[in-house]
Amino acid sequence: MTGPILAKDLSHHLSEEAKSRQASTLKLAFKHFSDPRIVSLGGGLPLPDLFPFNSLKVETLNPPFSRGIDVFPESSDEALEVVVAKSRAQIEHDHDIPLETALQYGSSAGNTQIVEFLREHTRIIHSPKYQDWDIVMSVGNTQAWDSTLRTFTTRGDVIFAEQFTFSSAAETVHANGVKIFPVPTDLEGIDAEAFAEILANWEGPIPKLLYTIPTGQNPTGGTMPAERRKKVYDLACKYDFIIVEDEPYYFLQMHEYKFGATAADLPPVPSHDEFLKSLVPSYLSLDTEGRVLRLDSFSKVLAPGSRLGWIVGQERLIERFLRQHEVTIQVASGFSQAILNGMLHRWGQEGYLDWLIQLRRNYTLKRNVALDAVKKYVPSEVADWIAPSAGMFFWIQLDASKHPDYEKLGRDPAAVEMQIYERGIEDGVLMIPGHWFVIEDERAAKPPSREGRQFMYFRGTFASVKPEALDKGLNIFGDLIKKEYQL
């Protein structure tokens, strides 16, 4: 383990549901199923002989992925073959998960081999400051967030979140009967001073959780600097709440944006040590009390369809997640665990870092194309933006008050957004309206009026299309804005 200190006991933040959960007695009995002295008649585990899969074989790219800068090598001579056999006697690699294990009911924590890889990955990247931390596998960050809410909140509770946040995450909160209080946020993340003032004047119990996407924030694309994270973490310690850092975009931290920059303008491929030092410190790396829960995922760095992630936190809290997973998801996909574990152990920790380094270069180039197009096509007379330093998104702010239909549409920026959104679809471009991501102060008896607000926003992504489509789409959007504003 990392760090000489122990986490602070934060079990008083657990929900009544989480406190009432007992260990699954059937899961406790699993440890006896592999004992050769015992004839196991106790569990509904089908014989692996009846699994219709003899092996899994996939071809993956092969470290160090450095032949090309703007794309990854795809030629067959650079492919790595991963074969996962059915039984332990047949496996090719010491750390493989045989299919007879991977496809069986098993520990809700995850298979030992991939869990150990992720523990070591966490030590390398975040170096937790306290000893008693651990991880539990999840089915990606969406499921991990839902599990977090059930573990810590009860219907009627309030949590903190950035005033612009991922709409699906907000809907998960609402579906659990929980309210969100918006924390003032700009394009560099949470405004720590404004948050401190809110906390100092808060009436009643302080909410248990702060939900944040601090790196490549969705939707704004902003990334919180280290000094802001430290200030927010200090507030968490002072006011006794837990920080939930939802970090699927953490490794999509990009090089500095320069207009017109190409692959040839990127810095040289860094060493692993240089790469690690270039990453903004995570909340987990600052945590000395065990009050950070980190939601991590392979969705944005390998493949969304893998549906495989993990939660990092202090052991007391991770144990409660484990109890919840035992009776909900049971186990993360055995196919995903077997395939990704086989690939990662063949790559090794260094090969995985090689992958992440090249991924950063690839996303930097995508971001550059998008921002170059924004600068070329979107009129700066009514629009403003910054270059995101991480993630998949860019965020354009527009002055709604300058729109010719502002008064006719009730001085409501959201109504102007929807008009532009719908006309954009007619013209052939999809940009997401910003008000879909806005969190209102839900302690109010009714939502505050939007009347008199000046700004509206649109979220775009540079992750999902090729460079030529990016340029085309933003050309259409820029022409639309000029037409809407009669420029």
C-alpha cells in the first residue's frame, strides 16, 4: 500500500440503505467452491464444461504505438495476439483469467488479476497518501455514480455539483430523489472562493457529496488547476463532505493549443516520468483523509462498449460498494475482464502508459482541428470560447441579448438556444444546447426565472468524427450563427 497514514472513518456519511446491507451469505460460501476436499452442492454455478466457448482470441495494437503520431499503427505485423484459454492448465500467460473463471459467477470486487493490475496502475498514477485504500470493479462510471448515490444518499437529500454538469449524471441524481445545489463554475472548474462563501453561509446540514468532473469537464471542457483542487479539497476536510471525482477524461489531457499546429508541431514523445509529471494532480493524489471517491473507466481510453470501470476509495467505503454490487450487478462482464486483462498484462504498465501518451497526441490533433475551425468560422462578435486542455468537448458562449429574436423569445437564452439548435439540425449540424447541462438551485420553491440572463452556450465534441467532418460541421454552425445574428 501507499502512504503511512490511515483514512478517517467517514462511515457516518453512509445512507441507511448502505448501513443495512449485510454480506451476501452465498458469496461468502464461494471460497469453499474451489476447495478440492469439498464436494460443492451449495451454489448454482453451471459447470464450465457447458460454456460453449473454448477460447477467446483478439488482435490488439502493440506497444509502444510510436510509428505514427496522428494515427495509431494498424498493420498486421504490429498486431498483438491475445488468446485466453478455457482452463488454467491451458493459459498462455501467467496473469490470464481462464474462461472457466471469467465466465463464472465470482467475486463482485472483480477478478484478482485485473484488480491487481489496476491497483498498481493507481499507485503509479495517483500514489494515494494513506494506506487503507482499495478498488472495486464497476460497469463503467454511469453505474458507479448510481451506486455512489445509493450508498450515501436518501431521497430528499441535497448534493453539490458544478453548475454545468453531465446531464445523464444529473438525471441519475433526480431519479434517486436527490436534489442538486449548483456550485459556481467557470472554464477552469469550481470557483473555490465562491464555494467557500456558500459553505460559510449554509443553513442546515452540509450535503454529504460534491460531484465533480474536474478534468476535461463535461460539458465545458474545462480542467481544474492543481491549486483550485487543493482549495476545494481543504473545504471538504473543513466542512466534512466527500468528493466524488468522475474522471473518464483524465488521460485525455492535451498539449497546449496553437492555431494551425499540426502533428509536426507537437512536442517530442515524452518519457513515462515526463508524462506522469505533466498530468494535473487528481483529488485522489491530494487525499490524506480518505474522503475522495474516484470513479475511473476504460470507456474513453479503450472502448465505451467494454463497460468496465473501477471505484477507488478508502476500504471501509469500498466494502459498502462491494455489498451493494453483490446484489445488483453481481460481477462486471467476464468477457470484458478476460479480454482487457489479457491485453493489459501483455502490454504491462509501461505499455499502457505508451498507449495513453499516444492517445493524448491523437486527441490534441483532434482538438486543434476543432478549435481552428471555430476560430475560422464562428463570429467572435457574438461568441466566445477557450481551447480545452483535456477531454472531448469544447464550449461556445454566445451573447443571447444580441440575437434579433431575444425580446420576442421572452428574453430567455434557452429559447434562443433551442431555435438555433433546431435550425442547425435542418442545416446539417448537431450542437448540444447548453441549458441541457445547467443545474438550478433546487432548494428554491420553484425554478428561478431565466428572464434577463444574457448568455447561452453550445457544447460540441471533436471526438466522434474525422477532421474533415469537424471542419465541415463547424463551417455550417458558423454560417448558421452569422445568419441568426444577421451578421
